Amino acid sequence: MSKFCPVYPKPKTSRASLLWMFFRKRRSWLDGLFERSYRMKMGQVLLPGLDVYMVNQPELVRRILVTEAEKFPKHKLLGMMLEPLLGESIFTTNGAIWEMQRRMLDPAFAQARLKNVFPLMRDAGIALCERLDRLQDGAVHDLEVEMTHVTADIIFRTILSQKLDGDNARKVFDAFTRFQALAPRVLLPRLYRLPAWLRPSKTERRLREAGNEIRSLLEHFIRPRYEACRAGNPGEYQDILSVLLDVADPETGKRFDYEELVDQVAMLFLAGHETSASALSWSLYLIASVPEIQQRMYEEGRAVLGRREPDYADIKKLRVHWNVFREALRLYPPVGFFAREVTQTTRMRDKTMSPGASVVISPWLIHRHRELWERPDEFDPDRHDSPEARESLRCAYLPFGMGPRVCIGAAFAMQEAVLILAMLVQRYRFEAVPGFEPRPVGRLTVRSENGIRVRLNKRSEADEAPAVRAEALRG
């Protein structure tokens, strides 16, 4: 048991004024939380012209996301904020449009079966290690950029049959970092019902420009294949784009037009790389801070893999790796909140929610809730094998959401993360940097405002000795 409580924004002792919350949440929605947020079952915030309900109670969360999900569609303000990047994709749509898009995307994920994409993931991991080998050994590095690069590279390989080079990876990282910082500044004035003349038009323009930078990169690869496919020359590709180009809605026969295709690929790209990059970055911070857990990962990897690269069958055997990543997802869930809209008058606890009200479910709060978890702020990967934590994991663990809109790529993300962690820990030791603390910020995803800085050391024979002894004892 590590007894390590990683950094997180300390909550305020009491609820702040709406004006204070407006300016603080423009930087990070985590800054607007207070101590009671981590204990309450359901809370309410009255904004100008809008009621917002925060729901933490597991039974109510299940009603909203699972049993009565049709009454609580995704909030239209979320779609407005993400439209410059994702257009009208499955991530933002509701109702019949969402159902049609889901029917058309399911075949694409059949193409992305875990065993099929594993060699592509491993190739991207090898490319990552080659890049890290070129860094100065023993020096301090910010690894957030590299985690973004490898996860984006995996998505490029599986969707587009393309590798992602360093220049394009940096463009993606920079553009999305800007998009993340600008998005709350665009959303909050609308959430507070400010008139149009008080909304930051320059900020909205910069948000659209950042979204267009990422979409333009994707369109560079999509356009030629779209035109070739429609001309009857699809080429011999075995990737997700090839399925999306060919798929038709089984009920209507409709195919994706060009803009719809770009919207869906942008959604898959964002959901497929940004959330995994966030969680992998936090995983490295956690294991750098707790060397004994990192050593257990190393010894497990040596016992399972020896000196070879992982195979598909190895991934399920890396139990410590799985638990480390699960715990990183608990402490730093990449998507820290889900926003839903009330469409029918609904009674929950002592509150009556009217149509048009907003409901927020926060994995960040639920994963750290004082009544739902023991030692909620402590990094303890072993809790995921603990009988005492079984109920908490069943009802209060939702890093990928739940219900009909559960993340379609959850299994993909877990396999990718365990593979990358295994490859990294076998080659390098990650050490915490004295005096450095990451600053978590909640925007579209939970990232560190000042990066994830760790000392990177290439492993040597001295590292292998404990693992060899441990394997001998097990034998």
C-alpha cells in the first residue's frame, strides 16, 4: 500500500459567489469545487436563467445515464463548445441522429478488434521508445507531449493507416492545448446567459481556429481517399476509415457525406488520443512518485515478457499494470464531468428538476467521494483487487461513463495503456523531480497546467537483479 496522496486542487471551505466562480472556472472547473462537493449526494447551483444540479449519488447517476437516459440527453451547450472541432459527431448529437450515427460506427469498431490493432499499437510504442532513447539520459523531461504523440500515432495508424510524425504531433498538441484553454471561456458566458455583446468574440474565433487546425490535418488524409472511394477506387486499406467510407445505415441506406465523415473521424481522433494521453501522463506521475509500485510493474513485466516485446496474449497477464492504470483513471478521470439536459419534470431526492435544467455528473467527485471510497485521495492500485473496494468499484467508478453512451473505445484504451506502460517501464525508470508538483486543471479533459515533469533513466543490469531474484523465487 503506497500511502501516497497525489496532488489535487484543494477545495474551498465554503461555496463562493457566482461572480468568483465565473472568473475561477474560466481557468478550470476544478477551481469552483468546495469541500461539501466531495460529500454531498446532490447539490444545486442557481445561475442566471439556469438551474444546475450536481448528482453524486450512485442510484441517481444510474437513473440519469442508464435507466432513464432518454430523458437526459447530452447538453446542447457541450455541443456548441465542441462544434468547431467535432462538428455534428456522435459525441455531441442526440436522439435519432445519434442512433443512426451509432449504427454506422459500430461496424468500424468491429474492424478495430483488439487483436487486429495490437500490432499497430505495438509499432507506435516502439516508435515512442526510439524517440525517448534520443533524449538525454538522467535529465528531466515533460512527458505529456510524448504521451500525446504516441496515442495520436496509434489513432492515425488504426484509422488512417498513417504514422504521425513529430511536426504534426506537436501541431496537434499545441492546437488542442489552446482549444482546451479557450473552451471554458466560450462556454461560461453562455452558461451564465450573458448577452451576445458581452461574449468574447475574439476568444470564440480563436477556438474555431484551433479546431480548424486539427481538422485540417485530418482532412489532408481523408479528402484523397474520400474522392477515390466515391470514384470507385477505394484502394486496399484495412483501417477504420475504409469502413466509414463504405458503411451505410442499415435502416435508411444513408452513407456519410464528406463533412459528416470528417466529423466522425475528428471525434474518434479526439476521444481516442486525448483521453488516453491524459491518463497515461498521470500514470507516469504516479509511478514516478511511488518507486515500489513501479518496481512491482518492472518485475511483473520481466516475469511475463522476459526481454521480448509484448504479444497480444501477454496483456491480460500484466495485472499490476492494469491496476495502476485503473487507479490513475480513478484519481484523474480524463473526462471529469458529463453534462446532461433535463427534458421532463423529474423528482430526485428533495428537488424537482424542470425541463431545461442542467444535470452534471462528475467522475472526478464520485471517484473521490468521502462516503463512497476508503482513503479516496490515496494512490492504491491494489484496491482494484480488494474485496473491500468491490462495491465502490461497482457503483462509483465510471471513467468511461455508463449506459447507452458509454465510451465505445474503452477496451481499446485499456489495451493501449497497459501495452505502453509495459514497454516504458521495462526500458526506463521514472523518478519524481524534487520540488515539482503538477497542477491539475479541469477543462475538456483533466490535464496538468505545467506538464508532467519526471526524471527519465534508462534501465541497466542493476535494475534487472531484483526482478530476476523475484522470478527465481516464484519458480
